[in-house]
Amino acid sequence: MPRIQLTPANTYPFATDIQIYISHVNQGGHLDNAQLLTLVSEARVRFFKALGYFESGVEGALIVVGDIVAQYKSEGFHGETMQVEMGPTDFNKYGFDLQFRMREKETHRDVALGKIGIVFITAHDRKVMPVPPAFLQRLGTL
């Protein structure tokens, strides 16, 4: 399988700090790959909250993750504080990619790059729907 190569965004309009706890570490002594997704998911929730939304209510729509990809750049260790930076990119009719970069806060060592495919769905029948225009306007406040 060819290696995934992601390029960091020029800017990330949102950032949040998340500490690596012992429960995030695997037997190899570093951040577990499944826990990376947990930390990035927490950052995603905070991203939407910073815009005044819950994932269960974005301008009357719900959001779901259509896909996610991550490229590891280095190990993360217990006790380190990760700064997870995020920014929306690659908009389409039904969603966008939420690009992220996870870095160790003190040294700025890149730990992971990735993106999360966000898809909007209706609350009543859970079918794909267009991105709400009011959401697009609110993104400009970041």
C-alpha cells in the first residue's frame, strides 16, 4: 500500500489543547492509533462548539463523519499536551473536509496530519442534505 502524504494547511483558524493521558498510550509506550482518533474527535466537537453548535444540531442539520485519514509524523507520549489545529477545506454540496494538525505544544513537533470528511444529514430522515448557508456564514467568524 502506498504511503499517505498529506500537506499541512497554510493556516488553521481553530486550535485546542488536549493532554495525552495514560489511557491513550499503548503497550509500545506511545499514543495508540485508536486513541489518536478519539483525541481528534474531541477536537472536532470543540471546533463545532466554538462556532456555537453541537454536532447534533448545526442549523437544523446533523453531521456525520464520512471518512477520516491520518498520517503519523512522530510519536506522542503520556503527559504531553497536544495542540490540535483545525480548519475547513474542500467544500462540496453536502459537506467539507476538516483538516487537522496535531503537534506537541511546547516543541511544535508534528505528531499527525489528517482530515475528517464531514457530511450534513437531515434530522428527520437522516438523508444527505446541502451544507446550511448559515453555517457557511458562521465559519467566517473563526
